[in-house]
Amino acid sequence: MATVHLRIGDLVWGKLGRYPPWPGKVVSPPKDLKKPRGKKCHFVKFFGTEDHAWIKVEQLKPYHPHKEEMIKINKGKRFQQAVDAVEDFLKKAKGKEQNSDGKGDSKGKKTPSKPLKILEEDDEDLSALKDPSEKPVKDDPHFHHFLLSQSEKPASSMEPISKRLKIIEEDTGSTSIQAADSTAINGSITPTDKRIGFLGLGLMGSGIVSNLLKMGHVVTVWNRTAEKCDLFIQEGARLGRTPAEVVSMCDITFSCVSDPKAARDLVLGPSGVLQGIRPGKCYVEMSTVDPETITELSQVITSRGGRFLEAPVAGSQQLSNDGMLVILAAGDRTVYEDCSSCFQAMGKTSFFLGEAGNAARMMLILNMVQGSFMATIAEGLTLAQATGQSQQTFLDILCQGQMASTFVDQKCQNILQGNFKPDYYLKHIQKDLRLAISMGDMANHPTPMAAAANEVYKRAKALDQSDNDMSAVYRAYIH
């Protein structure tokens, strides 16, 4: 987009990152929000979303001259609603202008309208340009801002009703897409017009597919146990008879299965994914597997002209249901960009980590830490009991200290209540520990803490706890 000279109050089309141009209005930033260093940009409030963002000047176009052009290239219900909101704004503004023409002040004089000040590109203190007639952005419950190097998480009382995007481009080159709310059912996401396939409807996959459907995506599903597809068919999904058929019917196919063997079998087995791959088809592997499996799958998919992305997710069944997963992606960046609306629907944040294999490595490290931590908490609870201390008091103290977290509180409360309903299978966290230890061996890096935790989980599996929640590792200490 060409650079334009704009001022406070101007209507514009603003392009944020990889997302399509969206109608907005140049507004004053809050007093305490500085313009990003070295960036020539304006602060824009977007219609139809209540988002606010710093937008670089080369990503802005005047609204009226480019209206017809943008309407032709952008489709979708949310986009049309945003355009309608602009037109409503213009009608109201015109009405106020006509009313003010016939009214003066108490002395019969017209009240002069306040001139709009031009937003200079290099101004460092933009608060001087604040229009007092505008609602302060910092008081707006939907306030979000766009920074190129950092972001501040809003307090829970300031979070919006629906998901709002923030794009963060860090010096490392990794990119994240963030959405700031736990409600997956909202109207702020414009679903891609690409046909989506999804293979695997387990604890994580079920929540993901449900949120894709709620956000208006066209989804075709397949599961090894076909009965699991029924609920999603009722919600509007289409049914694929085999993985190959799903891939052949869809533009982007996601898979989320239990382990490396299941991931390989899904791609390489009879009527598998590979048989449906054609040039341009996209395959996104969301299973938590080792980097070697990712490399193998990437090679076979791309050898057929397909495009490959890995995108394992950090979270649990509850976070999957809530659309609050963290997605770690690596591989073909254009596929990552094509999956934008899908990642918004299923997660609160997604990170692009570079070449294929990097996301698998990061995911295993994260799960290694989480699994080891859970085993340590279980060890602490049982030691408290063995030494005559109250387990509930131990938890109360723990949750008042620096290690307080929703994870600790929920897992410990469930343990004390004897509730081990799976939110993340114990067998899967043990598998992740095993893969992380193997990755450490290959890198000649010691992982003694993970190795110790792995042995405790193996004991829990021997006690028939595999299909219980990972917190059932507690039972390894009391038997």
C-alpha cells in the first residue's frame, strides 16, 4: 500500500500483518502509549471489532477512494458488518453536522468546530493530539494495541467479550498470533474460504473441530472410531470415509493423533494421507511427536507436491474446548498464514518457529517440564501425608506463594478429591517425557530430572493409570 498523509478522524483501510485490509478510523492513542520506535505509523480503531492497533503508514489507504476495490476483494459476514458500521458512522456524523449548522451558543453565535490536527509521522508524544470528544482508548474494555517487539497482557477485567488479535514480530524472527479471551464462540473471526479436513477426534481434536465449526469453517472429519464423528456431523461437519478421501476433498488437512506410530500410519498406511496428496494440498501435523517423525512426514508430503506444517498444541482438553490452546508451528510459512483463521478459532496464541522440527522440539521441552513438575507436586503431596501434614494446608500454602497457578490448584484439588478424569492422558505425558529424554541423548544433553519423573510415570502406567489424567501419577507414590 502506498504511503498516505492522514490525520486524526480520517477513515482508512488498514492492513495488519497477514490479515486482509479492514475499515478503521485514525484515532489518538492513550496518553501512556508510545509509538513503536523507528516505525512510521498511525493508531487505528477498527470498525466491527473494537480493536485498536498501530498500523504502519504503508499499510494504510484512505477509505472512500478504495472502498469499491476493497469490497470486491474481501468477502465474509464480519467484513460486511464492518463496512456497514462505517456507513452508519458516516450517516450519524452527517446528521450531527446538519443539526449543528442551525444551532449556536447561548449568545446566538455558532460554536466553532475544533480543527483536526495532523498526526505527524515522527511525533514521539502523540498524547498532544488526543481529541477530548473521543472516548479514551485505555478506558475501552476492548482496548488492544499492536507492538512490534512486546505486548502487555490486559488484566482479566479488561479482557474483551470476543477474541481480539495481536501480532508480535520478535527480533528472533518468530511470529505469534494472539487472541485474548477464552470464549471461542464469537463473531470477530472471518473463517477462511478454504475447505478444512481434520483427522483424529480425541481429547484435543474434538475441542478443536468444535471451535472450527462454531467459527464457520467448512470441515470434513475422519476418525478411526467412526462413531466419534456423529456429533460433529450433527454440528455441520462433513464425513470422510478415509484419510485419503479427506485430503483429496480439502485444501488444508489437520491431524491430531496419539504418538509417532499413529502419525506415520495415518500418512503412510492404506488409504492414508499420502494417497490423497496432490500439488498444492496442505497437511498440518498437530500431534506431539519427535522431530525425526516430523522430518520424515515433511519429506514424503512435499515429495508429492504437498505443503507441510507442523503445529503441535500446548494445553488440555478443557483449553481445547475453550479455544485457548497455544499452537507451536514450523515448516511452510505460507501454510501457517493460510491457517490463520483456524488457529484463531482453536487457540489464544500461535507461534511460528521456523523450519520443520523446531515445533516438535519446543513442544517436547514444554511437556517435559510440565510432566516433571506434576510428578514433583504429587511427591510433595504424598510426603506431606507421610509426615503427618495436612495435604489441603500444603495446597493452600502452595497456592499463596510464587508457584501459584490454575494448573497447580486444579490438579491438586482433583487429586484430593480422587478425580482423575483425563484432561491430558498420563500415557501421553509419559510418551512426551520419553521422547524428550531421547532428544536430550541425541543432543548429548543430560535430562536427569525428566528421567526420574519418567520412571514414576512408568510405575503409574504399571498400576493401570495410563488412561487417567496425568495427575494420577500421584498413585505411583501411594501403592
